[in-house]
Amino acid sequence: MELRHLRCFIAVAEELHFARAAARLHIEQSPLSRIIKELEYRLGVQLFERTTRRTRLTWAGKVLLEEARRVLAVVDQAKASVKSAAAGYRGRIRVALSDGIPQARLAALLALCREEEPEVEICLSEVTFSEQVRGLNDDLFDIGLAQSEEVGEGLVAEPVWFDPLVVAVPARHTLLTYRRVPLDEVVRYPLVLCDPQVCEGFWQQLQRVLGTVDTRLTIADRVPTLDLMMALVAAGYGLGFSSLARINELNNPDVVARQLDGCASMLTTYLVRREGDPAEQLARFIGRVSPAETQVLLPDHTSQKEIA
């Protein structure tokens, strides 16, 4: 079994359509079909069930898809490590980010790393929380920053950053008469919420807040990014939720951030890593993150738009 077999298999498994997979790989459909048949022959299993109407993975195919992605990730990381060494780096820390980390915090951390250990390359990957946990367990990442502590056995989650949870309100909305908006008032309006599969950790924390009200929620839309949420809020589709830090970073003039009244909720960012004592290089990186755990972005640091 060769890497080309796995790359072709992944393309077909993700597209579930041979013509689209062939176009994605920039090859003809006939040789792609032969490669998949050859792979099935070598493995002695059927990977796809094909009819005139659809293509779908068998159970064996689903298992191979997960393993193939892991193999290619390891190969890609090996290539990256060699290139880093050739570029003069003397170490590499693989950081997985999920749930949308405030840019200012991340930039400050990276700047400190460059200042103190410029010879160490910091490799960032944006993934879902589930992919982050799986990657840490499979040694594809060294450390993660996420908004969930539900990491399972073998991993530890340490709280490091805290930011107020705020509601994003369209400019000139009636709720802006409140300096701090009661949650009971917020849930009377349609909501633009994050996609739980994309922002898993954030959604877990938001659910704990929304679960304190008895009102049935009206969900206008679920979105994968904060940028899209802000656009819909600005357009008047509904209200949204995020951290004060991230809303301030986008600085949309048509959206105002308001804190919640009687609901002093803080969004927690966790540093996620494997159990046990980290290597010296990784321990130093962790040490640069840890001082931030006492840094809480309070309303005194809000933008003029937020306090208007």
C-alpha cells in the first residue's frame, strides 16, 4: 500500500463521488477507479458500496479513512519538521487551536515565544475540539487551546484565560436601553448561535448559561464563524453571543456588545495537553501561557462602542 493509494482513497471517501474526487486530484476517473480497486485487493476488503445512484463507505472504509488521515498527517508533519530543520529551527511546538481564540492574546503569546526562543518554530493548526483531542492523543499536536475541559482520559485541561461572555446587539436595537441586558430579555428575540460541531467548547459553555432560562429559544441561524454571526447580527437577523475580546477585535460599527445583567458569566480558555511531565521546551511554552491566567478582560478595557 502506497501513499498515493491513501490520498486517492481519502478524496473518494470525502467526496463520495468518483468524478468529483478525480477532478479534485486532477486525474481521470478511470485510473482513480483502478487505484481504489487495487487498494481493496491489497487489503482484501470492500471499501465502498457503489450503486448507480450513490457511493458510500463500508464500515471497513470508515475505519481506513480515520487511519489514512492519521498516516498522511504524520507524513506531512515529518516533511514540515525536515523543512524547519533546514530553515535553521532547533525545535518545533505543534499548537492546536479550537473555538476561536482571541487574536490579541494569541499574538502576545507568539511574540513572547519569538522573543525568548526564536529558534523554536511554533506551528498553529485550527481544528474542531474533537479533532484537537484526537490529535493530542495521537501525538499529532503537542498542546491545545480550547474552550472545553471535557478532554477524557490521558489529557489534562488547565484554565488559563478568562473573558466576559457578552451579547452582540444590532445598533439602534431596543435592548440598548439596558446598560447590562437581562438574559430573560435577550432570549425573547431570535438568536444567531454558533454551530455546536464547529465551536464545540464555546457551545458547551454557552449552553450552561442559556440553560438557566425557561423560555423556548428562537434560533434564527447557526453559523460556523464569528464573522458570519456578526454580519447577521448587524443585518438584524438576531442577537448573538461571544467573548468581549473577540467582538472588540472585529470592531463592527453596526454591532454593540452588552454584558449580561445578573449573569456574570466568564468564558474560560483551557490549555490542553497530555498527562505527565512535559519536555523542557514544551514546559517553557506552557510557562509563557500560564501567567495569562490572572488576566481577566473586564469592562474597563472595553471599546468606546461597547460603553456608548
